[in-house]
Amino acid sequence: MRAKQLSRVGKIFADGRRIDEALRLAARDAIRLHVQHDMPVVVWRDGGIVLVPPGELSAKASRKTTGRRRLTKRRA
């Protein structure tokens, strides 16, 4: 039986790397907005809801995003 050819979107979902990168960038941008407006972020930690203060966010965000490449548009 012949394998079904995936659409462009199907290929993106099958690979997953571009989706992971987009989610990482969206989370980074959300953290930056919370820091900019001096608002805590609500996270799930150790089985419960925790408010992470903006001061703790800025330190963690800068460590996690340093040296990462940006998402680029590519036609599949």
C-alpha cells in the first residue's frame, strides 16, 4: 500500500521542532511581559499552584534564552 503524502502543516506537526521553538518563544515573551508589568507568573510546581515573583522570573528567563536561535520562516 502506498503511504499518504503529508501536507505542509502535516510535515510541521510530524517533525515538531518548529512547534517546540514557537512555544518556547511564546513562553519567553509572556515572561518578559510579566516582568515589564511587575506581575508574577502562575506556574504549577511540586503538585500545586505557585506565584513566581517578577524578580525571580527575569533571572531565570535570561539564563534559559541566552544563545538560542530565533524561529525562521521556511517553506517545506
